[in-house]
Amino acid sequence: MQGERVKWEKKYGHSVATLEDFARADRSPSPNLRKPSFLCNNNGNNNNQITRSLVSLDSRQTSNFYLGFNHRFFSSSRTVQELLAEVEREKQREREQKKRAGLDIGDDEEEEDYMGVGPLIEKLEKEKLKDTRNLDMYEEPTDSESEDDERFSPDAVKKRMDEFERKFKRHEELLKNFAESETLDDSFKWMNKIDKFEQKHFRLPLEYRVIGELMNRLKEVTGKDRFILLQKLNRAVRLVEWKEAYDPNNPANYGVIQHEQVGPSVDLLEHAGFEKEKQIIQGVGLDEDDDEDFSDLKDKDDILLEKLNDIDKKLEEKLAELDHTFGKKGKVLEEEIRDLAEERNSLTEKKRRPLYRKGFDVKLIDVNRTCKVTKGGQVIKYTAMLACGNYHGVVGFAKAKGPAVPIALQKAYEKCFQNLHYVDRYEEHTIAHAVQTEYKKTKVYLWPAATRTGMKASRTVQTVLNLAGFKNVKSKVIGSRNPHNTVKALFKALNAIETPKDVQEKFGRTVVESYLL
């Protein structure tokens, strides 16, 4: 170590502090590492002493002293780092020598703690064993709708797993009975039961069967046919992924909208429902051999279906009687019909679960406040308009009213996923041709634009076009700039756009690009 010290002193031209010097400095002051007298904490008059010392030194001496002190301090820290690196390299050489000699170095690597974090890790492990609090207590809250979805709660997941196990056991029993059948008639019977059971509970989409057939062919072909088959297989897989991501019939693409409590002053249950959509409740006629249902909600659905059928029969009778009933009896009959309709709507409202589409983005278009002066006071209502889209050609909008802004926004949020339009995009970035439409006093003009042009449109038009996935479109709104009329005129224009395929079918001629002519 003494030789290393002499070498570093020759290199840097001044005395160098070693690790032993720093160790001694902790126990007793060293003359080489002693701080200036005016920086030592000897008495309570530190400030006065520092001032007197600084006054006694001229500016040049003070600057020279600080420069020399900083140089020695940083040189010492750099020297310590280089010494530690040298020690680490020495240990690495020793390990390599042991490896060449065939000695075991596993124990040495486990015992060495280069960073000195071993005691800290042991302390944290002991605290973790003692701590029995919730591990997710530091999880950051999110505003995602899917986080609060009841379908992903532990109870719902466990319930689905139990249901799947019951189906799987039933399927195994059917296969066992088919394998143990002795006659052809028994085999045919069990085969039909297995087909019906799989069609109902384990239905495999047709796309997966096609992919399986392509993979079976892939094992046999070689050369050019193998390359073509790989391209077809890749396209089929991408098509299935796209269909699953945007399939409107797939429940996995939906999430349950959680109703927010807006306060005690507003009755949410009274105003949260929008126009009652027709409930389609279909009874599937199954054979007596395949009448097993693994859902616990079947009994509740049957009871609800019976109540709805009774109410529908009464409504038909009352409406038929109302055609030839007038006067006071007719008014009483109208009140009875209204009560029956409200009862039916209340039953369907309990069953209805508002859903949102996953992968869609929702933007606010406009919020309007109206005030109606009545004898009892002012009646204030809010109208909200929202637009939604998936940036891949599917876009929609909805307008809703409510006594408060949160209620109007919530009702519009539920309705905008029920009013979706598909718009074809030319080359995935613009429209196919220029178009103009008119709605009431509002005219909307749209022109296609070249790439890197961007959106040249007003805020309302640009929001809707961005949600639809357009990147380069020019627009002009003439007349009334009312957001409601502008949005309706814009959707009318988007639906009026004809793609080259539409023109080809319309005129019966082949459509090609103009630069190819």
C-alpha cells in the first residue's frame, strides 16, 4: 500500500490520503486532513471568528486557499474511488486464478457483499415478516372503468371457475359414456349429446378451425407452397385478432358502466335511465337430454319472463279496448295503460346493465344550460353531447339531458355506444372524395388532403374526424355553427362518402387510380 501511495504522489504532485488516513481521522485529527482553524467548532462564537479570519486575509490569499482546499478534497475523493476500483480488480483477478486452477468460487461470491446492502436487506426482510398489512395499500387509484368492473372481482372469477369445472366434469361423463357404449345406436345417441353440449358450452369459432387446418397442411408442404401457406396463416391470425378486438357480439369487449353518486340533492335513480330500449328475451328450446343449465340466474330469468309476458298480455287487451272507449272511461283506461308501461319499464330497468365498448375514446362536444321559468320557480336542465370512436373508422355521438351536468354526461356516455357508424377511410388517412351536406341552416364541406397536410377544420369537426381515424382532411362550415347541427351535418357527410368499391358496384365498371390510366 505504501508503494501505491508513493506512485500516486509522484503522479499528482502532492500528498495523497489513503483509506488508513480516513480511518485514523475518525478517531483522532490528522495534520494532513485537519480543517482550517476558522472552520473548526471550538467555541460558540463561530461566526465572529470566521469573520475575523476572513478579514485578516486579503482576497488573493482567500481565493488561493479555497482553490487549494477544493483541489485537495476532490483529489482525495477521486483517489479513494480509484483505490476501491483497484481492490475490486485485484479480487476479480484472484477469482479468475481460482477458476483456472479448478477451485470452487461459489462460496466466495455468496459471502462477498460489494455494495454493503446485506444488513439493509436483512432488516427489510424482518420488517416484512412482522408487517401483516395489506400489500396493495400503496397502489395508485386509477380512473379506468374496467378496474371497478364486477365481472373481474374475486367472487365473480371464482364463480366462473366453478361453473367451468362443472361443465368440464359433465363433458368428461359424456365422453366416458360414449367410450363405454356397446351398440351403434348408443354410440350415435351419446355422439349427438356430445355435439349439442359442445355447441352450447364449448363452441369453437370457425376461424380457429380454419387456422388449425392451415397448420396441419403446413407440416406437409415445402418450398414455395410453404411460403404462401405461411402468408395465409399470418393473415388469418391477424384477422382473428382484429375480429376479437372489435367484435360487437363478444362480451369481453364491453365493460359495465359504474353509476356515480352526484349528491343527495339529485335522485340518481329517478333520472339515470335513458329511453327504454326493447328487451329481447328469447327462450331457446332444447331437448330434454340437454336441458342442463350451469347458470344460477336461470330461475330469476324465468320469473322475470313470466311477469313481462303477463304485463304484455294486459297491455294488448287494454290497447284493444281503448280503440272503442271514449270519455271518462277512456281516460281511466289510459291511466291504467300508463301504469302497466311504467311497471314493465321498472322491471326491465333492473335487468339492464349499461355497457361501454373497450378500445373506444370519448370526447366532449358541448354542454348547454337551459332555464325554464315556471310558476313554482326556475327549472334548470343541462344538455350534453359526446362523441366516441376507436380511431379505426368507427365513430358515434349521443345527446342527453339531465337536471345536473354529471347526470347528463352519464346518460350521453351510455347512449353514444348505441349509435355507432362505420366510415371507410381512403388509404387509412383521408376521405375518398370531396363531399358537401346540409342540415337545417348548417352546411359542411369536406375535401381530401395529401399526407402530412394535417387537419384543417374547426374544433367540433376536428374532434369527430380524429375519433374516426382521419389524419388529413380539409373542412369548412358555412352558416350556423351550432355544435349539435354541425355534428349531425358532419355525420350525414361521412355517411354520404362513396368508396371506389361502391362506385364500381353502382356503375358496373372497374375503378382504378387516375395515374394508372
